[in-house]
Amino acid sequence: MEGLANVAIENLMHTKLVAYQIHTTIQKFKNSGGARRRRRRRPPTASRLKGPRKRFCLQVIKKRPRKPDVADVHEWCSAATDLDL
């Protein structure tokens, strides 16, 4: 009877040890950032930049040609169809 009690105690101690090792491994993994979902990096805009980079970005945006609106496209298409080739 005493032998069975010792085996049961050893099994219990082993189970607790394994559970503790699993727990500590999971905690290390969580704290390392490996378990966190990585956020997608959004492309930088002028509002999220600071200092010289922001000034440079605003200058580039200012110099960039504007996107043509529907009226411009319609005008160009009608002018292109009026040409005699």
C-alpha cells in the first residue's frame, strides 16, 4: 500500500512539474510578443510625421499634380475624338 502511495505522489509531482514548465513557456512566449497579432503598418502620411520629414512630405504633396476630375477627362476625350487623322 505504501508503494502505491509513493507512486501516486511521484506522478502528482511530475504532473505539477510539467504543468509549471508549460505555464512558464507560455508566459515567455506571450511576453516576447510572438503571440501578439502584428498590426499592419499603415503607410506614413503627413499628419503622422513630425519635424523635417513632415515638411518634406508636405512639399512633395504640394508639388504633386492633382488628380484630374471627371470634367477634365471628358474634355480631353471629346477633344481627342474631334481630331481629324
